Amino acid sequence: MAPHGDESGAAEEATVVGAEKRPISTIVILIAMQTEALPVVNRFQLVEDQNSLFPKGVPWVRYYGTYKDLNINLIWPGKDPSFGVDSVGTISASLVTYASIQALQPDLIINAGTAGGFKAKGASISDVFLASEVAFHDRRIPIPVFDLYGVGLRPAFSTPNLVKELNLKVGKLSTGDSLDMSQQDEATIFANDATIKDMEGAAVAYVADILKVPAIFVKAVTDIVDGDKPTAEEFLQNLAAVTAALDQTVCQVVEFVNGKCLADL
Amino acid sequence: MAPHGDESGAAEEATVVGAEKRPISTIVILIAMQTEALPVVNRFQLVEDQNSLFPKGVPWVRYYGTYKDLNINLIWPGKDPSFGVDSVGTISASLVTYASIQALQPDLIINAGTAGGFKAKGASISDVFLASEVAFHDRRIPIPVFDLYGVGLRPAFSTPNLVKELNLKVGKLSTGDSLDMSQQDEATIFANDATIKDMEGAAVAYVADILKVPAIFVKAVTDIVDGDKPTAEEFLQNLAAVTAALDQTVCQVVEFVNGKCLADL
């Protein structure tokens, strides 16, 4: 069995190396909220897919189009069928990541969205960060090894040239399904050494990792978690303005990605 | 547009009613932990699917076989590829629910597993509950309507005859990604009026709901959350013994389901 295993491993490695040296062709941009997604849709003049790639019943929406040499797919998980609000959080994020990879076989996933930032770690409102690592802060399983599974620390795909060219701030991202932050969340976010906090990133990273698709995380700060304003209020106040900063950076990222191989990012 | 919408709605309703009156043919049993799954696999002499229905890379395992008039598929999310532990929690649960429905089009989903129980609500170790409702307790989004989306309260598929025949305890189930319980979790679990607490149920319910597949939840109590023993310790101590009670009840449920229509459950 060993030689077979070795050959198959070598073949797989060759494919990955091959992909890294081939120009990026198809990208998936995952954005959880409509307010965050629409400026990017408009900027690239993407159109909504009327014949959904996704099964009947799911609220997920694909906007697509081409920009220079890129096939762009922006996936928004849509409005929850029961409650009518954006399908935020890790479950929808993981499902759309999975279904998008199955349907579109993208070369790269860009998860973009808003986030809370920690001023103690250097974040300010409207900063746009590229995440270096992602992890969860609300999956506490105090059994050896399960504890590490719960945290699910993963590196983002490394893009040193992109960071340099766009002069982006870089920080660690911590993900949880709550907009607020409990004491337990705070302790784990601190242990995760996170500068930014969102509700989707680590879920996207998990699915992208098991399906071997590189993923990067572009997150714009709407609220200061360790500040004196209530998160929900500050988030809603800044959402529209910060979305403009996010849109601009996502467009710069797409522009930078165009014509390049994964290895050049 | 209205007449078309009406017709399509009526057609859909007719299909659902049709399904409710047709004998149940294919079931999916979702079980998060191998220790919980293997007794059921052995009992029904299910075999592991060597040509996975699922994409390369995912650790999900399907065991299948027939029992009387039923096609049984037991799906276990498998060992995490990075950490080697069972892929517990809502993200894996939602992904396998989605992928199983897509691949197998089951008539019924049975999510079985262990759970914590609240003695104040009448739960004891080894009790097996059928959930009447499921909700999340760790998705706090304090913005109007988003708060309800976060809690995600859903009824389980109603099975009054099954409850009566098997003399099962019935209680509300609350789901979160942590094995322990923070103060915030506790407050939401209390608001959810839950008797049992698990790490998958509400995620399975969410996906089953959007894809319109009926789902029921069979949960055996391994630990008393409002007792004096640490949850992780009590959980590990009781896991093997309680799994026997769970196995027995799952088998009784399958036996009861066999030859019946959804409407007879």
C-alpha cells in the first residue's frame, strides 16, 4: 500500500503546485450581509443568477460576472426564510462555502465583511484588516484535543505581496455566533490573540481547509469591542460608512488578484 | 403572476401531503460521535460506504443497509482531519445534514445522540428524550429580529404516536457549540425552557427545515447540567453506558417507523 499512497500523495502535491502556478481564474467572494454585498455587486456590475446553482429552498444568492481575466462569483447567504434577516453566522457561512466550492470549484475564496476590532490591539473604526489566522471563541469543549478542535485555529492563505501592495493591516481573527461578547468569549479571544472579531471567518476557513481551497479574509471594523459604546448600536451606526471602505478594499484585492497565480499573492 | 404562484403553492402542498401518506422508505440517522454510532451500525448490520457519496477531503462516513422496508443511512461526520476527534458541533452537523439530504433525499431524518439534562426539568442520567422543539443558546444577536434568528426556535416533526407507543420522555432541546455552560448560555437555555442540551440538534433542524425534510431528535442524557459534577467528567464517565440506552431507543424508533407514513408517526 505504501508506494500507492506515496504516488497518490505526490500526484496531489503536483496538482496543488500546478494550481499555485496557474493564473487564478474563478473566485468566490462570500459576504454575509446584503448591505456589505451590494456595493461590490454594483462595482463589478455582477448580475443575479436566476437559475440558482443551489437547491430549492435555500435563500443563498449568487451574483456573477467577469472582470478582466476573472470569473467573479459573489455569494450572499440571503435572507433567512423564517425571519427575513440576513443569514449571518457560522452555519450559513459553512453551508454556502461548501455549496459554492462544490458548484464552482473556485481557485480562491475571499470572505469579506465587517468585524469588531480591539483598540488594545491597534484597531480603529473603518480599518480594513487581512486576517493572518482564524479561530473560534465560542466552542468550549474542555476535553483534551476536543478543546483544540473547538478553537479550530487555522492560518489564512498566505498573501505577503497582497498585504505589501495594498498596505493592509494584518491581524488575527476570532469568530463566534454572537454579536456581543461574554466573559468566556473574551477570555478565548484573548487566548486567540485576536485583533478582530466576526461571525463567519473561522467557519469559512474550516470548510475551505477540508476541501483544500485557499481562503483569505478581508474584514472592515464597524465597532470597537473594547470601547465604551454598546456593540449593536455602534455596529448599526457605522455599517453603511464602513461598507464603503470594505468595498474599496475588496475591489483592490480583486484587481491585485487578476492575472496572478496563487503563488504570486 | 398570482395564479402561477397559487398553482405552484398548491402543487407543493399536494406533494407534501402525498409524502405524508406514502410509507417511509429512506431514513437518515445522524449521529455525531463514533461511540454513539457504532452500536446502531452493528445492530442493523450496516456496512460502510466505500465509494463515498461525499466529496474528497470531508471525513463524513455513511453506513447503510436495509431493515424490513427501510433504507437506512447512518451518517457520522467522522474524525476531524486536523485533530483526529469526532467532528462534533453545529457546523459539521449542518454540513452533513445538507450533503445527506442532497445525496439521499430521505423521507425522515433522525438526529440521535447524547445530551446534558436538567434535573430541575425532570431529566435523569440515561433518560432518552424526544425533542418537541429545538433552539440555539449561544447565538446572541441583540438587534430586533436578528435576536429571534439567532435563537432559531423550531418545532421538531410531530410524532404523537411514536411518543405514546415508546413511552418516551418529551422535552425541549437547546443547542450550542460548547460542552460547558456559561452564564449567558444558562440564561438563554432557561428562556428556551429546555430540558436537554446538546451540540447539534438545532443545526440539523435548521437545515432540515430549509430543505423541507422532517426531522426528529432522540437524545440520551449523559450528564446532569444543573448537578454537582463537572460536565466533561460526568459525560465521559457515562458515555458508554448511556449509549446502550440510546441504541435501544433508536432501534425501537426505526422499528416503529418501518411500514408507516409520516402522518402515522
